[in-house]
Amino acid sequence: MKELEGLTAKIIKLLENDAGQPVKDLDKKLSANRIFLAGHLKALENQGHVKSKRVRPAKVHFGVKEKEV
């Protein structure tokens, strides 16, 4: 996996340390706009960097280990 920078690296590190976080928790920790963050997470999921799972009304996100990519 190539080196990730900025917001992407912060998101992945947060999810590796505490998996299963909804966007509303991540936006508070990152001081990012919730709508922007949701779109960024979707792009990261499409690229294979994170996974998500719907849990009741929330969608929670998980980091993907390098072996899984």
C-alpha cells in the first residue's frame, strides 16, 4: 500500500486503533465536516482502505489491514 497522507492517514489510524466508529464520532475527533467526511470515507472504501457496515441507523467504519487489500 502506498504511503497515505493528511486526513486519509488520520482516518485510517483512528480506525485501526478503534474500529467500528460512525461518521459522527470521527467528525468530532477530526474536526471535519460530517458530509465531507462521509464522502471521503466512501471514496476510501471504494479504494479498499476502509470497510463499512450498517448497524441500525448508523454506518460504522473499520480499517482494512494490508493483507486484506
